[in-house]
Amino acid sequence: DQQVKQNSPSLSVQEGRISILNCDYTNSMFDYFLWYKKYPAEGPTFLISISSIKDKNEDGRFTVFLNKSAKHLSLHIVPSQPGDSAVYFCAASFDSGGSNYKLTFGKGTLLTVNP
Amino acid sequence: EPEVTQTPSHQVTQMGQEVILRCVPISNHLYFYWYRQILGQKVEFLVSFYNNEISEKSEIFDDQFSVERPDGSNFTLKIRSTKLEDSAMYFCASREQVPVHGYTFGSGTRLTVV
């Protein structure tokens, strides 16, 4: 059951350059998308989200783009910093009843930012 | 910044034993969740809890699992008779009424069943 797919298990970029992490989904019910960052031995940390009524959301160095027709979203980090090195998870949700909004995660992409 | 606190950080248990994983969600949050991540796999939804009852559960969350919010602050996950395949990181999460700010996850409990 791969409703949310992150096809790149890893990505390596140079410090200062742009990191682009991609995510695809199959379930048309999803209307809310989130990106989480995870360090080893820690829980996922919320980064940024986007509702399906938008196609872009920015927060500082992080921008998420949503292409509903392609069922694709991406996270752009500009400029990338060594401290950004972590596993990035794409997650999607919808209101399955009672404002539940359970999350369906992708497998994650390990981002390594080289100094 | 408010945190979701999970204890213990690591639990080793014998197969067939009961375990209770504990969580203290953020105090003004209304929705509570348990997720797990088996090593090398994706984070999976287990159960959601709202207004003192389960609002949704996954196929993983069978009769061996239960959740409780016994005192208005703690939120526990109990596994009655652990199996080897229950070995995983278990994450508790909570969120506000409006999901726009995302969930806050705890640091997780690593459960090892031997």
C-alpha cells in the first residue's frame, strides 16, 4: 500500500545549493500535505504543510509546491545548510471523519548537505 | 517550546509479555495518536484518539493493542502479549484542533521484543 511515494531514498547536495525533495501520491482524497524532518533517535519534526487549495507555501528557506493534477509535491530548501542533513518524510492526510487527519507517510529521503 | 514526552526511551521485553508505552501530549492539544516505524520501513499509523475514545485504528491495531488516557494528561499504548514483529519505534503525537500546524511527535520508544 504505497499511497505516498518518495522514490529517491537519498539525495546529496552542496552547501548553499538548492535541495529538491519529491513526493508522489495516489489517493485523490488527500487534501493536506506535510513535510517532516527526522534525525536519528528523535521523532519527526514538522517543517511545513500545504493545503490542496494552494499550490505553494513558503516558510523561510523552505518552500513546498503542490501539483494536484500530477499528484506531486516537492520541498525546496534554499540555501541548503549542513544542519539540514536528515531524513525528510512526506506525509498526506484528509479528514476521514471527526477531523481525524491521520497521516500516511512516504518512506523518506535521506538528505546529506556537504560543506 | 511545548513537547510531547515519551517514556521509556527504550524497552526490552520477552515475547508474550505485556508492555505499556507512556506519553504526555501537549496540554492544550485535543487529538492524540500512536504511530510506529519498524526498522527500515515507513512510519505507520496505529490509532487516533479524541474526546476519550478511539476515533480510528489501523489493521495493525488488533485486539492485542489498547490505548488509554487515564488521568487527562498521560496517553498510553498497551500491548498485551508482545510478538517479535512488534519490535519497532513507537511514536506518540498530538495536535491542536486545526491541523495546519501539523502534529507534534515525541522522541519515540524503541521496543525490542526478544
